[in-house]
Amino acid sequence: MQASDEEFEKYLAEAIDNVPEPYRSRLENVAFILEDDPTPEQRQQQKLAPYQTLLGLYEGLPLPKRGGRTKLLPDKITIFRNPLMAVSRDQDQLRQNIGHTVWHEVAHYFGLDHDRIQELDSRRKP
């Protein structure tokens, strides 16, 4: 499926706005980046097999591991346009997939593991 840059950016902005509280209001010093595809280095760092895809990536030091340090470089959440479009059959599913990916990466910023992310994600509105 395809989406224009404007549509994709609109869905991404909506997804960021829809991060559930109390998480949304506690996001600080996080840059959201939109890229077409993960780099070979990002794929290698994530130990992805050639057939695996990466929809989003959190890079930074999760809040629980900071030990009170506040003077850090911005954390980075990258959302990958082409993989998200490839796994989406229509605009509605693309919007949902972007929302899920943004939430998943934000949850990593807060140090949540995959089980807790899944639990909280099941409570979110689609």
C-alpha cells in the first residue's frame, strides 16, 4: 500500500498525540524521526535475519536505567515508512500500525518490557 508523505506524517503526529497518559506527558527530550528504511547497521544491531522487518526503533537510555542523570543526549525513536506500508493493506491498517509502533517504542523509553507493553496495548483504543 502507498501513502503520501503528508498522510504518513499526519498519521505519525496522531500516533504521538495518542500515546496514553501518564506516558505522553512524561516524554522529554525524545526526537521522533521518520526514515524510509532501517540502515544495515540498525538491522545488524537488532540482529535481524534477512526476512525480518523493523517497523520502529528506540535508541537511547531508558528512564529506569538513568540513575537520576538528566544531562543526556536526546533519545531517538525512528519510525520506518516502507516496512510499515508493506505490512499494511489499507489506510486504516496503516494508521493502526503506526500507532502501535509509536506506542511500542515510547514504552521502551520508559523501560517497559514486551509483556507489559502488550498488556497496556491491549487496553488502548485501536
